[in-house]
Amino acid sequence: MISTVHKLLLPGLVVLVFGGCVLMPPAEDPVQIKLAELEQRLQNIERMVQNQSLVSLTQQVGAIERRGDEMQGRVEELEHSSETTAERQRQLYADVDTRIQELETALQARNSVNVMDGGALPPGQLPVPSGSDRDNYQAALELLKAERYQPAALAFQQFLVAFPDSERADNAQYWLAETHYVTNQYPTALKEFQIVITKYPDSRKVPDALLKMGYCSYELKNWDAARTSLTRVQTEYPETTAARLAGQRLQRMQEEGV
């Protein structure tokens, strides 16, 4: 009896069960629902990751741009500061240089005026005490041109003591001898001209010094010494003005019979 009932009911139950599964809509399927939830969560996670990456990159780019702006501003400040400092240094240098030149000019003028006006040059003192060898040589030469022979002689003497290695030393020695020659101090002049030849044998003043030695010997009536010096000028320096003047003096001596 029971078996018969089962046989009658079983096909119906199977139809009901499978029919129910087939008829259940996907929106209510637990599996589909679960898959949909997982898919949504995965999309959310991906979106968050993407958003965080974009935010991070944006922040980094912003930080780099701000740092670049700061560095550019700093560079501009440094450039401005450097230009300002350089300009101040140039102005300071120009001001100091101008003041030094004014002081040097005033000092040289004061000393030169004192000597040129007849003031005595203290023994052992240069015409321009704080000046260079060029300044003092020029000052001594100006005294000689002004026919201030005694101050000029003293100035050249002090020059040779203060600047023995100057490139103007040979000229200074020659003009020192000249101060004695023009004041008719022939023995002293002869000795000083000899120093030019002995101490500065390569000087351009040697021919002139030899010529003046001949003149000094002539004035001292030392005819043989005069003729020797003048002849030497002609022989050793034939193409010079000194040689021409030496020839004229020798001709004069011949005419005078000395």
C-alpha cells in the first residue's frame, strides 16, 4: 500500500522540486547574489586603489612644483644679493682708489712745491718720500730742468740710495754727474760720469757719459785724457749723436793746437 502511494507521489515531487529551481529568478538566487556582491566589492576596491594612486601622484607633483617654486625664488634672491654686493664693492673700491690718488697727488704737489720754491731738501729725504722710484726720479729731473742744481743733485743722490735697483738708476747717475758739470765742478763731474760707464756698462747713457768725460778733461786742460775719451766715443759708438759731438770737439782741439 505504502509502496504504491510512493510510486504515485514521487514523480510529482520531482517535478515540483526541479520546477521550483527552474522557475526561481536570478535576482533571488543566493549564488548569484553572492557573486554580485563579490563583484561590487572588487570594483570598489579597484576604484579605491586607483583613487589613492591618483591622489598620491597628485600630491607628489604638487610637492615637487612647490619645491621648484621655492628654489627659483631662492635663486633669484641670491642673484639679486650677489649683484648688490658686487656693485657695493665696486663703489667702495672706486671711492677708496679716488681718495688714495687725491692724497698722493696732494702730498707730491706739496713736497714738489716746497723744493721748487727754494725749500731745502733735508739730508737723507727723497723729494716725494712716499712716492715710487718713477715719482722721485721725475721730481729730481724737474729740479734739474728748473736749474735748481743743488737740490737736484741731492735728490738724485737720495734716489740712488733708496732705489739702487731701479731701471732708472743709470739715468739718475748720469744726471747727478750733469748737475756737477753745469756748475763747473769738473773733477767731481768727471768722477760721477766714470761711475755711469763702470757701473752701468750696458746703459744707453754710456756714449753721453764718455763725451762729457772728454768735455770735463778738456775744461781741466787734460788734453790727452780728453782726446782719449772723445776718440773712444767715435770708435765704439760711431752712429750716435755723441760721436758727432765728439768729432766736433776733436776738430776744435786740432784747430786750437792742443
